[in-house]
Amino acid sequence: MSGHSKFANIKHKKEKNDAAKGKIFTKIGKELAVAVKEGGSADPANNSRLRDVIAKAKANNMPNDTIDRNIKKADGDANAANYEYITYEGYGPNGTAIIVEALTDNRNRTATNVKNAFTKGSGNVGTPGCVSFMFDKKGQIIVSKEEYEGDADDLMMQALDAGAEDFTEEEDSYEITTSPEDFSTVRQAMEEAGIPMAAAEVTMIPQTYVELIDPKDIQNIQKTLDMLDDDDDVQDVYHNWDE
């Protein structure tokens, strides 16, 4: 992971989302609703999935009252159960790998939009599993050096003692990696210790990265990523383009 700091990308995404907070809040609101239904409880203390989505919401600067309002709405809304997670995999320019995670109530609409985003960027949707083997599913917690003034060794020991797999120091951040199963426990330990988290979620980390040189390739993959980002059904997009 060293040399591929995610913090710059996260800051870029947050700045981009500041102009359209409603869109990212709507997407997280859907995740909160599904977490309430799947977890069987609107109480975060009894629903680890809900706790993790709340952490994601806070990392994206969603106000507490907005989080609470979404949870209460989901607790009394039977329609939230109609959403389903769907994963698409495909290729962008020069063999770049792209994974799209969607949360939708209309599979046909989502499939059409995702395929269109790949096609417009001169890529194509592949079969399930065609690129996911090139990624590792991990819990990832990112701590900005701007927000954390403590000692790096102390932070590393706290993370490892809580069950983290790895700790990496980058130029502008610290990256804590966990197994998907241990993510919730480690994240909660960081929260209870008062450690500010710029991001905290289970993600897909590329094993290797692809560098694009041709300006047309860069333009095409950016077009695909922008279209996916604008799609209300798309929750997360992972790729191995070395930006």
C-alpha cells in the first residue's frame, strides 16, 4: 500500500461532495436503512452493521440529527427492505479493473446505467469475478495527520492491540488495515479512544496498480468514474488506476 496513499483521494472526494452533499447523504441514508432492516435493530449498540454505516456517515460529515432522522425513518419503513446490493465488475482503458457496488430497488435500471458508464469510457462490463481476484477485501481506517497530534507509535500499538492487521504511515496520513471480520471491533476501539478518522469502511484494495499514460485513456476512465459517481444507485466504486 505504501506509495498509494488514499487520503489525497478521500480529500478530493469530500471536496467534490461538498458541492453535492445531498447526493452522498442520500446514498448513505439508503445504507442506514438497509442496515436497520438487516440488523434487526435501530439501536447501534445491538447492530454492528449499523454502527459501521454510522461511522461512514460521520466520516463524510453527515450531521448527527440527519443520521438519527434516517435511522428513525428506516425503523418504520417496510420499503427499505426492497433495496438489494449488486456488484458489477469490468474493465476500463488499458486493462484497468473496476468494481461497482450498487444498492438498488430496480436491477434493470442499474444494470443499464452501469453498462452505459463503462461503454462511454471505452470499457466493458465483465462476468462476476473477472477482476475481484485482483483486489483484497479489507477494513481500512485512515487517520489524517492534520487531525491527529498524537504519537505514531502509540497509534500503531492501539490499532494492533485492537486487532488490526497492518499499520502504514504515509506522508499525510496513517492507514490502518484490518480483516473484514475485525473491522468493526478495531473501528470501535479507535472511536472510544477519541481518535479522529478521516475514513472508516470495508473496502477493496488493489494488489497492483495500472498507470495510464495516454491522455485519451485518462479521459475515458475519468468519464466512466464520473458517470458512476453521479448514479444514485451506485454506492462505491473501486479501481486499480494509479491516479
